[in-house]
Amino acid sequence: MTLEELNQRLCSAAQSVIDAEQELTEIDSHFGDADHGLTMSKIAAAIANASGGTIKALLDDAAMGVMMINGGSAVPLWNTWLDGLQEAAPDAGFVDAAGLKAMFGHALEVLSALSKAKVGDKTMMDALIPATEALLNSTGDEAALFAAAAKAAQEGAENSRNFVSKFGRARSYGEQTLGTPDAGAVSMSRFFAGLANV
């Protein structure tokens, strides 16, 4: 996958998140600050506007752009994840399936060390962890990796309806959070859907 192809997928992912702003705001309004949609649109715009001459440089610029955003709790989490992607990214204009697996695997490790959240905690990790695992277990080409990740992320986000929130403001609502998906998981699933939809 060339730098241009990856950038196209990142822009598609960003647009998918931006298109979901109202949905994310509505979900977050139940037990949060109702700002997740706006925050994620800002994050997505920073990713879409990133540039660089290599894959590492592109992702580094995206991470830096996100870091500069004055927003909610999603900002440091996405910055950390993007920074993890760039740390394992090739300083070149091409990445193969093995390289993508290294990038996404490392990014999850870095974010997990910060977040501590697991599947079942009703966070973005409910989509990101299964998406990453599906990507790592895929035996196909680069497009197949993203397709597998998108499917797993969507299923993970939907499954977050069945959990009680254990982090953030929503935690205080306890079992009232059952039945509503996690906004962070939904936004992550929209991002992976866009990565796959090129």
C-alpha cells in the first residue's frame, strides 16, 4: 500500500467520522457531555489535513494535529493511538500487510498502557481491541485487513450496548447505560468503516 493509498483511506475514515457527528452527539448526550461528536469531527479533520513525505511522517503529523485540539477525553486517547501507529510505521512511501499489522498491534499496546480499559468496559476499546485482533489475524492483503477490522469494530461497537459503563462520567449512571452503545466505540467503528471503504 502506497503513501497515497493509505492517505486516501485515512481521509475516507475521517469523513466517515465527520458524517456521524450528529449520531455521536446524540449517543453522548445520554450519559456524557454531548460533545463527543464535535470533538471527533475536530480529530477527524486533523487526520484528514495531515501531510508527510513518508507513512511515518504522515501519521506523526496527524498525531501532532490531534494533540493541538482543545477537546474532550477522546483527544489524548486518539493522540496516543496515532502516535503508536507512527512509532511502528515505515519511514518510507510504502507499507505491506505485515507492516500494517506491526503498526496497529503496537498502537493498541501503547493505548492499552494508557487507557487500561478492556472489552466490556464500554469504551472505545470495545471497538478498537476486536478490530485490531481481527486485523492481526487476517491472512489477506492490505484491503482484507481493513475489511476484517471494520467488521469487528462494528460488531464491537454494537455489543457495547450490553455493557455497563466503567469509565468517565457515564460510570456514575451504572446500569442505566445498558442498551445504549458507547459513543467512543461507535466513533472508532466509523473510523474503521471508512478505512475499509475505498
